Amino acid sequence: MEAEFKREMNRNYLVLRPPKREHNTYTIRMLSEHSIAGLLPFHEKQLDQKIWFYYDITSKQPLERILENRSIRGEEIRRLITDLVAALRQLERFLLDESQICLKPSFIYVEPDCFQCFLCLIPGLEEDFSESFGCFSQYLLDHVDQNDGEAVVLAFGIFRQSRKGNFGVEDIERELQRTEGKREQQGKGSEVWEREKVWQRAEEPAQISDRQQPGAGRRREWDEWPPEEQGRQNETKKPESPLPGGWKADWKILGAVGAFLVLIPAAVLWLFGIDGVLQYKWLIGAAELVVSAGIVFWGGLGPPKRSDTDTAEYKAEKAELEVLFREDYEKEDNKPEGDRMDFRENSEDAGDMQTMLLTAHPIFPDSHRLHPLEGGEEIAVNYFPFLIGKNKDICDFCPPSPGVSRLHLKIEETKEGYRITDLNSTNGTSINGRLLQTNESCPLRSGDTIGIADTAYQFR
């Protein structure tokens, strides 16, 4: 599909050539005349007697670019899939065909800060939605953060649903609801444990290739497993108490304490009368305090304790999983050297969005710099690719200028030298006075002047 990028009046557009013109009138009118939630804003233009589709992608980034140098987390997957389901429901409302949705990561745009998802609906496109979503779920599974239990559980659950026959939107919704319920019932540690259970008890393992097998390419260090207190919690939980420290209270025990506080004075009153109560009031009070404390702390107030049965079951299942993963690794080791997977491939994707993860090709310290021509902070380019923008979680350098976009530009090293790419920035990137088009790349040489919004730098 022929695609271009254009910048018009500080708005950035993804421009596509229609795949075909037959029977597109209704879809084009719906997209042009309505703002459909979850879809990229659309309008049609005729240039040089050719029809082009314009999609407004201002301030958004393709999912492929966001996950180029980092992994996707659980809350991001949930937001992504939730927005996708909401967009599909909107298609039903406007009588649009889901086969026209392009689920390629380069055509799915997100807001980098909140990870809100926008889909690209292309009039005239005819793709099998189930097959496209299966490829998309595989992409998420390949880029999931292995240290995030919720992310792995959710990504694999969605992937497994996409492999079932008669797959539909309802299956995605049920998977979201199921994992949401588990997240509310379980703590973070138990999510990690549930991740391994999902992998072990996959319903259709025969339909998953070696590359997709849960244990493949993911070496586990069992001494890094969460401690036992992070295992599965009891299914029945006592109601929360306002007491500090998250203590649980058995209200039957508290009721018994209350009754006990009433019965002791009543018994003394019946035996000795009112004079006896007044005479022994301090003794009665002390006895009530001691006995009540004993009932409370030994009878049911305090943090719930795990039974020995739960602990033993946890250890048994953990041992079974260890055997399962060891078998996977032995199979991989027995393969011919050319067919083996590099276990280090996924390890680099498991980190957070830290700057060091973007150092795919480290070079000598301070080998290149961006020197400001009108004063300001000098930028040391010590590795490639090097991202500049306002998003501190993704970018390597964040200029103070308000005109800089969240992801503004990228500098990378190639076999021919260095290249600079505009990353769909709002105010643009210029090289030696020439403004780059949206997402345009061009060679970068020592001595070139780079314009980032309203600031000029010299590449050295």
C-alpha cells in the first residue's frame, strides 16, 4: 500500500492511496462526516486527478515505533485492547466493515503519554479480521514485558483466544473481563505465578509453534521467583477492617468480646449487688481488659495466615513448572545450531523505558555532540539510536523548548554514516535550513545544522 507523510499548517497527515474505488462511497462519507471514536480523523483529497486518503496523526506515534526499543506493559496492553474493542463497537454502530481496519503495528497510532489507541480504517481494504488480529496478538506477545506478570497473562490470553475458531469481539471482551477479575483478586506476586500457570495449562498447545511456546526463548532463574507470601491468596477473604496495617477482623469474635464486657459486670451485680460492683470496679475493669485482649489476639484479629496446604501446593506446582521449562530448554539445545533461537533476543526487550535500553550500539563517550548555535545546553550523543523529545520515559534528551514534540527526532548510525529522522513532530525538524517532511529521513554529516523547533544545533 502506497503511503506518504505530509505536514500542513502544523498538522501531520498519513496519506494513503486508495486500494480500490469500487463500493467505497458509503464508507468514505461515514468517515468524512463523522468523528468516530477510536479511529484516526479522515478526509479525502483529490490531487493531480488522483484520490488520496488523509489521516490526521498529529502528536501520535505508530505502535511499531513506540515498541522499537522497549517492551509493552500490562496497563498499556489493557488500554490498547480496550480502545480496539470500543472502536470495533463503533464500526457496528455506523455499519462499517471490520475487514477494512488495518491492524499492522505501523498503522496503529497511540498517544505516547496515555497510550490511547487510534486505528486506521481504509475504505476498500479487504483483510480477514481474525487473521489480522491473530498476527497483532502475536506481535504483542513477542514484545511483552516478561517482568510484568499482568502483561504476560493478558497478552497470552488474548493470543490464545485469537487461535480459536469463530473468533469474535465478544471473545476479546471476555478475556479482558477475566483478567480484570484476576487482577482485583490477586496481588502482584500472584500475577507472576498465574502467568506461569497460563503457559502450562494452555488449551491448544499443538497449534503453537516452537517460537510461540511459552517456555521458548525465556530462561527463568527460579531463585528469582517471588517469596511465598506473594503466592496465591486465599479465595475467601475476611472483610477489610479500619485498623492500621491492613489487619483483618472477625466480627463474630468482636461480638463475643462485647458480650463478655457486659456479662462480667452483670454477674458481679447479681452476686454482690451495686455495692459489690462499686467496690470491685477496678478489678473488674482489669479482668475485662486482659481477657478481651486474649480473645482478640488469639481468637481471630490479625493478619490472615497461609495454611500449610497452600504452601505445599505452591511448591509442588512450582516444581512441575521447573521441569516443564527445563524440557523446553533441552529441546532447544538439541536442535542444530542454525535452528536454535538466541535466548538473548527477548532479554533486551524485558527492561523498562530507561535510556540505557536505547543504547543498541554503544560508541566511545562524547564522540558526537549537538552544539547549540545561540547558547544553551550541549547535547552529548554517546550511543545510537538517539531520541530527542519531551517524553522522559522514551527519549534520551529532553530539550527545554516548549516547541519540542514528545517524540521529535531520531539520530541513528548506518553503514553509510549517520541519518536523522523526523518523528512526526509538530513544529518540524530542519537540516541546513531545509524542513523535513513528517517521518522523512536524510543523511547527517559532521558540521550540518539541525533545527529542532526554534533551536539550532550543529552536529559534530
